[in-house]
Amino acid sequence: MKRIFLTMAVVATILTSCSEEAKTENNNTIQAMELDESVKNSFSRSCESMGVLDKQLAENPMLAIKMAEIEKHGYEYAQRVAAKKGGNGNGNGGGGGGGEDPTPDNLGTINIPVVVHVIYSNANENISDAQINSQIDVLNEDFSKTNSDVNQVPAEFADVASDVDVQFSLAQVIRVSSTRTSWGTNDAMKSSNNGGSDAVDTSKFLNIWVCNIGGGILGYAQFPGGNSATDGVVVGPQFFGSQGFLAAPFDKGRTTTHEVGHWLNLRHIWGDGRCRQDDFVADTPSSDRPNYGCPSYPTEHCRTNDMTMNYMDYVDDACMYMFSEGQKSRMRALFTTGGVRESFLTP
């Protein structure tokens, strides 16, 4: 009975989070832009992952229950991490800045093979192999804390800046020519019947579709627990990688880092709501809005300093450069026994 109550409580939290996101995302964007006049005249980061999740939950109420089970599994894993580290749960143990890997999963480095689907209507969108490889390099740096800008993390957050110990390898590139100039967020690009490209075994491969989404959207991802046929990440070609056909200030590959974070169960750093809305990570400060551009440190909301440099905020590529220990716990939990992405590590 206790397990049922816990599951239903998490279901309510998930549904409330998505509902809150739908009501506040536009307000958050407007408020953030009002705070910084320079942002009004620039192209702002726009990730549609939570909007897509909101639609999926509306179409399939059972998804909330499945996601609640994923949350429960992640919570139990986080408690084991905290016990090993001597912390207080949710991956927020007394520092994670070095020494022995505190995770109790015995997984070692998690290797994720990647299939990239390039769907293009012109030569620019048919991005080069070099651009694709540059994105794989960025993912490997960002998820292993070997990115050259990690030294910019302020002292306040240095102890929780994390090596997630996840690596990515390019398994296949699929190129599809199309007359369609934008694809939207209804997953049409993930089906050959729609002129797109079918997913390749999503139980073993991270599928990334590179195509023009339209509407000013940089990318979106499907959270764990959704339809296997559409599981993966979508990124616009001009925001994919760190060399080639790119649009500043989103030209360092961090859009894909952000979206892969969603694919690995991370929420936006501000929890997509007001101060009490949670991103389910204990060591990320509360906030009530995304940050844009390159905010100065400290930037304070909800009586704490925002972790603006976290990959799950909305700042420019050059100004995001860390995951936290709590976020690491959420991501790695997916691959442990009983985790929703366990199949990536099984023969």
C-alpha cells in the first residue's frame, strides 16, 4: 500500500509539473527577457521538450504512471548514492569533487552508441561528417567533465560539478533528402512514411534527428518512458556540433548536450515553474525562471544563486558548462538493474 501511495504522489507531481510548465513557460520567457534588454534583440534558446511531454501525457495518461516508476527507481538509487557518500539523498552528498567514484552501480563508464539521422532540404542542412563528429566530441567532453570551460564554475558550485562518466560513439549516419523545409514537434521526422527516417533500435542506440524544426525551436527530446518508436532527440542543423553550418550563440554543441540531458531524465534547472517547482535534484538551487544570454554571477532568484552555468538552463552555449552530482545520479539510475535504459548495457 505504501508503494501505491508513493507512486500516485509522484504521478500527481509529474502531472502538476507539466501543467505548471504549460501555464508559466511563456511568462518565464517574458520575465527573463524584460530583465535583460539585450536579449530582446537576439535569438533566444527555445527547447520544446516539456511541451512535447505535456502533449504525450495528455494523449496517454498511463505514461505518468510509468514515469512515476522511473522516478521511484531513481529516488531509491539516489538514496544508495547518498548513503555511500554520507549525504542527504537525491545525489546531494557532502561534495563530489574528486576521489573515488561515489556511485554504487558498478557500471563503470557507460557507453552509448549514437545514430544520427540527417534530414535535409538544402545543402546547408545536409551537414558534414566533420560537423557530426564535432558534436560527438562535445558530448563526450561535457558528460565527462573534460570540457575546457569547466574551470569557470564558481566556487559555490565547484564541489558538485560532476563527471557523469558517460561516453558516446557514432554508430551510424543516415541521410534523407526531403522537400519539407520544417518539421515541427509532432515527431514526423521520425517516420519514413512521413518522409523522415525511422528510429534504429532505441533499446540499444540513442537516435538523434538533425532537421529544421522551425518556430525558433533549437531542439527537443523524449523523456524516458515514452513510445520506443519515437525515443530520442531532435536538433536543428545550425545548432548541432561545434563546427560547420552553425548559428551563434548556439554554436558550441550545447543544445544537444541539453537535449540528451532530457533524454537521460533531467528536467530544466528551474523546474519549469515557480520557486517551489522542483527539478527533482537536491543540489541544484531553486529558481522561478530560465536564464538567457550570459548572465553575470551571482544571479539570484528564489533567495538563492541560480546555477546559470548548468547545461539544463537556457543560457548561450558559451555560458553553460556543468552537470551536478544530483543530475549525475538521475542519469545513471536509468542504466542500473531495473532501470528504463538498462538494455543499453545488456547483450
